[in-house]
Amino acid sequence: MLGRAMVLGQLAALGTAACWAVTSIVFAESARLIGSLRTNLLRLPVALVFLSVALVAGAGTFANLDRPRVGWLAASALIGLVAGDLAFFAALERLGPRLAALLMSLAPAFATLAGVLLLGEIPGPVALAGMVLTLGGVAWVVSERHGGQEQASGHRLQGVAIGVFSAACQGLGLVLSKLGMAGGVAALPATWIRIAVASAAIWALAALIRRLDAADLGAAVRRGWPFVVAGAFFGPFAGVWLSLAAVRLTDVGVAATLMSTTPLLLIPVVAVTERYRPTLRAVAGTILAIAGVALLFSR
């Protein structure tokens, strides 16, 4: 039974990676149409509507939640979904997508370390080997240079520090989420709390820095609502829900490693939509990562 739950958790982690692959494409188009600020302000409340409908439909309850667990989940939202996401966008501006994504591949390492310290989850040798192979394959693919496509700005050292901070926030956020789900708390209500807290924090921050007046959200909704709705469904709704289901059922480090395969899942999508021909390095890195995933599932 324990083995079956672990496999389900690992499948949920791969499902998370697939959702984030879709989200990255949809939100890129949304940001192009209405800007990243408007996209970020709209995506979380829309996802909260999806989560609320799922709860009303009977997919979960708040029965096992108490104040300490809500506190862990709120902290995980502020650290992972707010600080982590904002830092990632800042790293994108300073480093460009390639280096920022490469630094994000450190998130499973931080998740594993936090899992050891806070949860006592110590990966065995097979799990460690699978994680190293998977992350090595992802990093090898992501670190490939594409001539003329990288437009990294100045402040490179600052950007690297921000990118590492973002990865640490993402990893720690997953571990805090697992602490918040201890005692039988289901993934859906835990996701609802995280998204609600993150949504309130993002809107409060935008109001604090006087960006709400300039957002013109009504016009943004009219122009970009299909992309915002689709991105919210696959990202903060399905993606975050699956990610919490994954960390609830399997080790946090393993789940985070499988979630980091999003860049590999994007390769066939980009090959179709942009007529991109995968390089030998991309194929080899993908094969290496698949071997690591197979090891993780073989435990």
C-alpha cells in the first residue's frame, strides 16, 4: 500500500511538471498581451475560484485543519508562491530565461535538505542516484546556449543570488506545505489556503507600491482572459494541487526532482509550435533524465 501511494505521488509530481509546461506557454502569451503584473494579479484569484468550486463539489474539506497547520500552509504560500515567484521574475529580468531556469534546478536540492532537517526524510542510495541523473539531465538541457536568444541584462552576480534565493524559497515552500498537511489534511484544502494567502499578499503588495491604479485590470481581462483562465487552471489550480498531492504521498526531494522536468516536457511542444529541431545535447539530456525518473520509480 505504501509503495502504491509513493508511485501515485511520483505520478502527481510528473503531472505537476506537465501542468507547468502548459502554464509557461500560456502565461508567456498572457504577459505579452497584458503584462506580467496584470497576469500575476489575475491568475491567483481565478485559480481560487476553481479551487472553491472543487471544494463545494465535494473534492475535499477543511475538517482536519487547525491553527498550526494553517500557519505552516500560510508560511509556505508566502515563501514559495510569493517570495519565490517574485524572485524568479527578478532573476529572469537580470539573467534571461536560460540561466534563471538553470538556477531553478537547484530547488530539489534545497527541498531535499529542508526535508532532511524538518521532516527527517533521508533519501536512500537509489533515490539519490535517480535524483542526480534527473537533475543532471535537466541542467544539461537547460544550460545549452542558443545563439542570439539570450538577452541577459547587467547585475549578473545579483541575478544569480536572486535566482538561488528563488530556488531555496521554492524548495522550502514544498517542505512547509507537507508540514501543513500532517495529520490527514488533504491536498485540495491545503492548496486553497496557500492560493488564498498568496493572492491576498500579492494584491496587498501591489497596493502598497501603488501599482493597482496603473494595472487597468478591466481592460486586461477583456484582452487576455482566455490565457489568464487557462493559465490559472493549469498552474495555481491543477499544478499546485498536484504538487501538494505529490509531496503528501512521497518524499519531498523526489517530488521536487520530478517536478523539475518541465523544461524537458517543453521540448516536443516547442518542436511543434516553433518548428524547433532538438539538438543531440537536448536528446541526450532528456534520455539521462528519463533514466533518473525510471530509477525513482523502481525503488
